[in-house]
Amino acid sequence: MLRLRAYAQLVRLPNVFTALADIGLGGLAAGALTADAPPAVWQTFGFLLLASACLYCSGMVWNDIFDLEQDQLERPFRPLPSGKIQRAQAVRLAGGLLALGLVFAGLAGWDGERLRWTPFVLAGILAGLILLYDGALKRTWLGPVGMGACRFFNVLLGLSVTAGPFGTWGLVLALAVGTYIAGVTWFARTEAGTSDKEGLTAAAFVMLAGLVLAIPLPAFTAERQAPVRTSILFVPLLVAYGFALGIPVSRAIQHPSPARVQAAVKMAVLGLIVFDAILATGLAGEWGLVLLVLLPPALYLGRWLYST
């Protein structure tokens, strides 16, 4: 049981649900996940969920592999520096998950007769970005941009559930999520120590920019193939989420202790599920709130496993 918990910590199991929420957002936004959707669409959606989960977990493992020396000093309780999991085992796990993610993406594009390359290509780009971020970008000023790009392509991966083009609306949707996560990543850069107030403030504004980018989303859907069902709750929920997230973020900026910054980061990361659900209401109506079913397991697991 302790070994299973160590692996769950290594892959940041609570956060996997945020990756699934991105795929759900893409599927709902594309208009593919409807009551009368053919079985093939749900099969494709299932493979995309598996692909995203594997790629995300792989990224978390690669993160700890590349951070091993730093974690030995700052986070010795984590699975690799504590010796609960050996580095060689982690490398095999990370590589295997990355390969599985690509396989599932390939299966998502196969309809029994022909192969659509879009899911596989997007998964390949995402895999490359994961390795680039973990291996090179993370400690540079491009780190938040790299992580934002990962989420950008994860949303596009969800949109690939259908064969139709993404259009401007799809790019704006993915950009809103990517910008938000870029801000969260910036906010979390120095969470292990005392953070800089100015840096935290700038990161908070980037998170806010992601929310603001989402507001005009329904206006970009003229070329969208599926009908647009924007819920009247879309903007009020978006504003409410901004205020709810602003409370822990403001507290962390005022007193940037590791505990407060990490609490704000945890809420912002798991809050992506809520953000995705709100974005989905902008294109799929109240049905977008179905993504909130991913929040309880993420919060429950988050009580026992760290998320940052």
C-alpha cells in the first residue's frame, strides 16, 4: 500500500483529473459529446482521455527525475529522493507512460477503416513539449510559457475528438486555458521558499488574463459546425471563479510564505476543473457543468497526496 501511494504521489494523481477535464472541455466544445453521439465518437473520446492521462502522468514523473538533486535538498520526502522509488524505475515508468499516451492517441484516430493523424500529431507535439519543459525550460523564464503550451495542446487534443477544423474559437479556447496555467506555473515557481511579491502579483495578472480571454469566446464561434448553446451562467460563473481564486492568491501575495503560496497554487491547479467546466458552458450550455464530477475525486485524493 505504501508503495502504491508513492507511485500515486510521483504521478500527482489528484492533478490527473485536470488533464481529463481539458479533454472533456474539448469534446463538449466541439459538440461531439451529445446524447445521440455514435459509439465511435465515445470510443475516440475514451482513447483521448487515456492518452491525456498517460502523457500528464509521464510529465509529472519526468519532472521529478530532472529535479532529483534539487528535491534532495528542498523536498526530501518525495518518492525519488526518499528512496521509495528508484530513479531507474521512474525512468522506465515515465518512458512507458509517454509511449502509451502516443499509442492511445493513435487509436483515437483509427475508425476501423482509416487513420486520422490529428490526435497522434497533437499528442506527439504535447509529448515533445513535456520533455522540453521538464528537461530545459522549467528553470528559465520560458518555463511558464512551456507549461501553458502543454495545456494549450491538451485542449486541442480534446477538440480532435471530431474531424472538423478547430477554427478561431478552438484556438481562443485553448489559449484561455494555456494562459491561465502559464500564470499558475509562474505563481508556483518559488513555492518551496519565500516568494517575491512583485513576481506573484505579475503571475496573478497572467491568471486573470486567462479568465478575461474566455469572456468573448462565444463571439468567435461563427464557423463552429455544432450549434452554440451559451449558458446565461457563463459570465457570472467566470466572475465568481475569479473572485474565489483571488482570495487565496491575494493572501499569498500579502504574506508570501510557502504554506500560503502552495495553498493558492493547489486551489488554482485543481480549480482548472472548475474553469474548464465554466468554459464548456460558454459553448455547450449547462451541460458543461458535467465536468464538475471530476472535482470530488481530485479534492479527495488531494487530502492525502500533494498536488504541487
